[in-house]
Amino acid sequence: MALKMSNMSPQEIVFFLRSQFPPPGTEVYPTEAGWYNNFDSDKPRNPIQYSNHTLCALMLMTPSFFNSTFIAYLREYFKSHQTFPENPVENCADHFITQALDASPFKYKMLIKTD
């Protein structure tokens, strides 16, 4: 996710995001758009269209995410839906990211990329 929060330092942004992702199995790390775009190859398949020095937050999901958070999300999802979601992991991540950023008192610009 790429974020622009004019009132916060990069350290404050990462601290805020880490505090908003309490579900087991989520880890947040700071990076830059340029690093993300150049990490895998010379032609990334899903590049971030911001300057190379735009602060990004890399959110990783560990195995404990799937054993607890994701299963709980699906249980809640099926209370109001009859069909399986098209992109369940992406939907789950989007749900938690949106909740976290909606709780923020700061202005932000968010772009969610899943790989």
C-alpha cells in the first residue's frame, strides 16, 4: 500500500499501521515505491505508479494469519453471503486495511496492491 500522510513522519506512519494491525499473522514494514518496483525484475508486473521515494508499507501475512484471522474473516463473511468470495485473501486484507485507515485521524491517500 502506498500512503501519503502530510502530518506524519515515516516512522509515525509505520508505527500507526503496526498498531492498527493487531490480528495474528500481519507484519508491516516500511519501504519505498522504487524498491518495490525493482525488487523482482526490471519489468514489474504490478508497479506502483508513484515516485521512487514514495513511502510504502509492505504488509506480510504469516501462516498464523491463515490459521486464525483469515478463518475468522470467512466465518463472518458466510453469515451474510452464500457464495465463496472471488479473491478471499485479498478481500480479507482489504477489510483489515480499510478498517485501520478508517480509524486514522489523519488524511491519507491509499493504494492497495496485492501480489
